[in-house]
Amino acid sequence: MTNSQKKHVGDSSTSQKKANKQSKCFRHTVEQVQHLKEFLKKCPHPDKDQLIQIGKEVGLNPKKIKTWIYNNKTTTKTQIEKSDNKTLRTENERFRCENIAMKEAMKKIICPQCDSERASYLENLKEENQRLTDEDEKLSRVTTTRGVDKGHE
């Protein structure tokens, strides 16, 4: 009996089961992954025959290939969503800065001679500010929703 097969004193059956599960973990070789990625670029939605054919080429059964493709697509989708969220956060921050700049500009407007024009200009700025605020809130909800959705996949 080898050291890995011996049950150590104090080992519970649960920790032994976990160790068995971990040893069943399967990793693909770099060559297999590279071959599968090339195949996926050519054929993003393979049928059963194609899975069997690629399985023969890389030395894996079709079920493992199907699982790898699913996991690869999920990972890619997650990376794209992270990138989109980063872009939306950057845009959101830009709107926030513009909003602050507009508020500061409104404070500095002093022109007694063109008070009627000023009131109209001020009204336009307030409307633009409200539009930007609404868009900022919308973007915040989108980024928050995407972050929450990823947790449920």
C-alpha cells in the first residue's frame, strides 16, 4: 500500500471523499487546448460527428470536448462582460465629472445685463444636467445588474 492509499489516523470519511474527487480532476494538455481552440474558431457549433472526429485527433472523448467547449464559451462571455462593465464604469465616471463641471459653471455665471438670457441658459443647463444624471443612473443600474447576473450563472 502506498502513502497516498493509506488512510491517516484522524482522517474522516468526508475528507477522504474530497481527496478522491480532487484526484479525479482532469487537465488537458497545452497541445489539446490549442487544437481545441483552433477547432472552435473554425466550427463554433460542432455536431456529434465533428466532436467524434476532433476527439480522435486530440485523444479525448466527445463528452469531454463538449464540456470543454461549454466552459470555454462561458469563460469568454464572462471576460467580455467584465470588459463591458469596465467601459461602462469609465463612461459613467466621465458623465459624473461632466456633471460636476456643469454645476461649477452654473455657480460662476454672473451677468446682470443679460439676466433673461442667463435664466434661459441656466434652464438649458439644468435640463442637460438632469439628462446626464438620468443617464448616469441608468449606466449604474446596468453595471450593477451585470455584476449580479454573473453571480447567478
